[in-house]
Amino acid sequence: MDRRVDRRAGDVPTGRPVFPKELQRPSRRWAERRFPNIRYWNEPGKGGHFAAFEQPALFVDEVRSFFPAGPLMVTRTR
């Protein structure tokens, strides 16, 4: 039995703010290998692991920046 797991997200649209005081800060290069459909990437100047509590307005802006006004377009390839 093959127990290897493909840890890439496939074609799932992905967005990621990397806050400066995060416990683990992934590099863009690392993220692109696992999430090939990165639609949004930002490194804000403040915030940390609990950014939604620490910087709520900034966190909301980050979420809004990822989601467009309409639904996300997902293209399936097989």
C-alpha cells in the first residue's frame, strides 16, 4: 500500500498574509511548491500569530484583498 501523500493543494486558489510576528513564517518559494495557485500574498508591517485579535482592521483588509467582489474562478485540470 502506497502511504505517500501529495501535500500540494492542487488548483485551489490560495491567499496568504505573512505577519511579521508569526510563529512560523513560510517563504513564498516554499509556499509556491505546495500551493501552485497563489492568488494573493502579502507581508504586512504588523501583526502576529493572533492577527485577527491583534490587528483586526488589518486582518479584515487582508481577507478582503484575497476575495474578489464575485466568486472565485476555479479551473479544474485532469
